[in-house]
Amino acid sequence: MPTCVQVQCAGFAYRMSAGALREHFGRSDFLRRIMLLYMQALLTQVAQTAACNRHHSLSKHFGDTLASATA
């Protein structure tokens, strides 16, 4: 299965198999909590973006994007 990974900050990135991640997710309360909080934040951001895209016009959205890129 092809995948694509993008690291958006300076530093190091590590890779592990899905099986190892599943194993550690099942054993570690800390890892499970951190990953579930991350997923909640990500899904909230996706939902907010979808709602904003539906509510605001394309030109307004483009203007906001352009303004944030130049700030």
C-alpha cells in the first residue's frame, strides 16, 4: 500500500511498522491518550475547515489565505 509522509517542522522523524504501533497503542495508556488527543484535534480542524469552506465564499477564503501568508 503506497503512503506519503510529510514532516512540517525541523528535527527528526522516525518510522515504525503498523504492527508495532498497534502493539504499543494497546499497552501504553500514555501513547493511546496522546494519539487520541491528536486525532481529536485533527478531526476538529478538518470539520472547522469544511464548515468555513461551506460558509465563506471562495474569494473571501483566498483573501484570508493570502493575508495569513504575508503576515
